[in-house]
Amino acid sequence: MVTGHMPQWVPGRVREELHQAAVDVASVASEDELHRLLQREFDFPDFYGRNWAAFWDVVSGLVFIREHVRFVGWKSLAEHVADGAMMLTDCLDRYRDRYRPGLRVEYR
């Protein structure tokens, strides 16, 4: 559901603050695991297709992405799931360029 305001509660480990999200990707070993983690952490709908086209559809119109997203364990993800790490970065860069110029994403 798309709303014009920030949700009152934030699911999963994405609870630091309403405008921040920290996602631990250190133990992710496959693109499928990455998509499942993103679905859980960002509260994607049950019908999320777990592919990059579906990721784009969800972030560009179905869910609210916090103003500041921090991915923890990025080096491990980039080593073990290089294509997925690259696609995630590309999608979030495109999302920021098109819709959210103030979006801040950290890869630690």
C-alpha cells in the first residue's frame, strides 16, 4: 500500500529510527537469500517476485524506503553474491536519481 506518510511502525530489524534502516547482509550466500532478506527487512508484499525487476517495482511504488539505509557486512555480500550486490547498488542508485535525491545509502 502506498501512502503519503511514514508508517507508524517498522517491521523486522529495520527499527533504529523511522528514517533509518540497517540491514545485515554479511551472512547472505545467494541472490535468493538476498531477496528474501530485503523482502523481510523492508516489508515487501507477499507477492514480491524475488528478482530485480520485482525489486524495482516494489521500491519505486509499493513500499516506503527510509531516508538513510545502511547495509552492514557489504564486503562479504560483494564477495559471495557479487552480481546481487551490483544489482542492488544499481537499483538503489537509479531509485535515488529518479525519485529520492535525498536518499542516503551506505555500504559498510
